[in-house]
Amino acid sequence: MIMRITWGKIRPGMWDKFEKLWNDFAAETEDTEGLLGRWLARDNDQQDAGYSLTLWSSAEALKAYEAERPIYEKMKECFVGQFVTTNCDVNGMHLKGLRSIIDQTSKS
């Protein structure tokens, strides 16, 4: 598995717009082959910064996605200019607590 982690700084006052655009994009691309999950996390200390994480079945699936889908153009306007993406091999995972949250959410 591969995790793609992106950190970015958002223009002051644009987080809500960015979050909506991110969620819209996530919904549009949720059936992407090899995409296992996606998260958006807002930094607690820097309210105009956050992380986007995606989990992929393989490096090949991520490369295919990156070749066809550059960054969502509408989100670009939200960034101040600080934007870093790193691809990582997933070498460990423990999801016990997360599994119970997912199970509860899917029952509602």
C-alpha cells in the first residue's frame, strides 16, 4: 500500500471554501481504481494549514491517478504557495478503533 500525504497552507479565511472543494473533489473521484481511502485534516495549531491523505492499493494505481488527474484546479486558488506532497510505503497499520467508528457510521 501507498499513502500520499499532502500538506498545504490555505489563504486566510478560505478554509471553509477549500474544505467544500476538497469534499466535492473527493466525491467526484471516489470510484478511482486503486483508491482505498481519503482524509482531510485541519491543523489545530495553524488553522489555515492542513493535510490531505490518500491510501492506494499500489504505486501503479497512484501513478495512473496522478497522470490523469492533476490537482483539482479550483483548489489551487486556496493555497498560499506552501504545498508539499510525499508518497510513502505503508509499513504498519493498526485500525482497531477506526474499524469500530466506521462500523457505527455505516449502520446509521
